[in-house]
Amino acid sequence: MSLGRLDIAGVRNIRQATLELSAKTNLIYGGNGSGKTSLLESVYILGAARSYRNHIFDPLISRGQEECLVRGLVDSHPSRHTIGVQRKRGGEREIRVDGNDVKRATELASLLPTLVIGPDTVNLLLGPPGVRRRFLNWGLFHVEPSFTEIWENANRCLRQRNELLRQQAPGNELNLWTRELVRYSELLDKMRAGYSREYQEVFLTNCAQMTELSDISCKYYRGWNHDQQLLELYAKEEESDRKRGFTQRGFQRADVRIEVVGEDAIGSCSRGELKVISWTMVISQGAMLSDTQAGNLIYLIDDLGSELDLQHQTAICNYLRSTGKQILATGIERDRLIESWGGESNKLFHVEQGSVEQRGESE
């Protein structure tokens, strides 16, 4: 599977563009501000109905336009799927798959999973825990069929308990939702813990290839102490939760931490090392998908040359090409971009002032 055709209208400075993509490597070059990243953004929108850069859509829509539209043709031999996402100023959206209206963006995520690697990827380590929880949830969504239902039920129970805490509801009513929250939290924790154990094996194997660091570990923290029962903890902290008006601990406080020689990577590694680690985290997540799940996985690689030295660029590019997955990668310098990806490109595109032109093809 792959994204064979991409149509863009009104995404940042790209007023109109159509790209016929290779199922393998697609290289996109152009100057700063030319629209390269907007192309990657457009692909991501097809798989998530939102941008990976921020959740505010007004700046994403071209100046003077009231909406943006991205459409794609997903080749799934012998069948094909057409998908489209329209977003308007103010946040309204319309999603269509094979001509049918779709309400949930998760249907897009199943059809066109995308992983982004770029300047902001280092925020997996430097950013708040919420960034890492979303990272963890992405992996679980794609490998655990029951994840979505459990996740939605856990959040529903959490919202209801928080509302009751704010209302100073009676204990019996609060306890009912507390028990339900505990049940789904423990299911979610078990799922996350199992995924994390498998993920760490893949991550450590890739770290050995991508980095020169030793004694790296990836640790999962569930959001409450491992020696505590969550139901007992909620009973103990009920008064404190009521004063604050929200549930202080639980699945919503989970985190993933990377340690090097027993110390937090943030404090013990250089920024360059953190970049390599964070990129390896994303690559490893893609490797966790089975052949069936990752059949239409797309890697979106933004400005690799400005982020990493040549040695690490080569290691990551070689690895990604070896996966056989579809790749869209951007860069400023044409020749350097081609060299980084093995001296050849299945398709090459040039972007200038929002205008996209195909410049080469080699099979």
C-alpha cells in the first residue's frame, strides 16, 4: 500500500498542487519557506485530519482562503481508496473515505498511518509528558485492536469523576465512577506495560545501530506508584482531589523516560545525542507494526540535513530505505538530499513559493 496521488488546495502557501508519488522514496527540495514542510503536513492531515505542527487550523489555511482541502489516492493492490479532508476557519471539518462521510479521524489513521521525524521530534524527550503519552497511544492504537474502546472509556470515567469532584458529589456516587475508572485504568496500564516491554527490545536494538551511546533504557511509568493499588490510592486522596477538583493520579499521568547509564537522558546527553535518540524512538515505533499493520505506513522526514551530522543521516536513511516503506523527505540542497538517501530517488520534486514541480524519476 502507498499514497499514490496527493492533491492539495489552500494549505499555507500551497494554493494548488498535485503530486504523483512513488511507493518508495520521494525527495522534496527547495529553500526555506518554499512550502516543503507544508507538503508533509498535507500528507499528515490525510491520516489524522489535523496538522502535526499545531492544533490551530487558521494559520494552516492559505491567506485569503476560507478552507483547505487535501485529497489522496491510496493504492492497496488490487483495490484503491480515495480519502479527503477539508478544514475550515473556525475548526469545522469534513472527512470522506471512498465518497462516504466519516465522523471519526481514527478511520483515517487506520487507513494511512504516518510517522513524522523532524526538528520538533526532539520534544519527545524535551517536551512535557503529554507528548510521550500521545506517542505511546499511537503505537497502541495500531497494534492493539481493543485500545480505542478502553482508552475512550477510561477518559469518559475520568471526566465524570472530575465533574463529580468539582460538584462535591456524595461519596456513593463518586465511588461508582471511581471503581469504573480504576477498572479501565488498570486495563490500560496492562496494555501500555506490555507494549512498552516489547518496544524497549526494538528500541535498544536500533539504538545500537543509530547511536554510540551505551546502557540506554526506556522506562514506562504508569501514573501512580507500582507498589500502590489505585483504588486504595483514590480513597486515600479523595479529600485532596475534592479540594483541587480533579483526579491527581492515574493513567492520565503516565510517562515514558529514556535513561543513559542510569541518568535521565535530558540531563546527561548533548542536544545532538537527544535528536538521534528521539529519531530512533520514532523509527522503532514504526518497526513495532506488523507487516499487515504497516502495509501503508508513511515516514515523513523533514529537513534531515539540518538536524543531524552525515554519519547519523546515513544510518537513519539506510535504515528507513531498508524497511521498504513509503518515504517523503525534504531538504534544502538537491544534491545533498539525494546523496543522503543513497544517491538515487524514485521521485524528486522541487518547491518554490508554493509551486511544486517534479524534477526527476529513477526506478
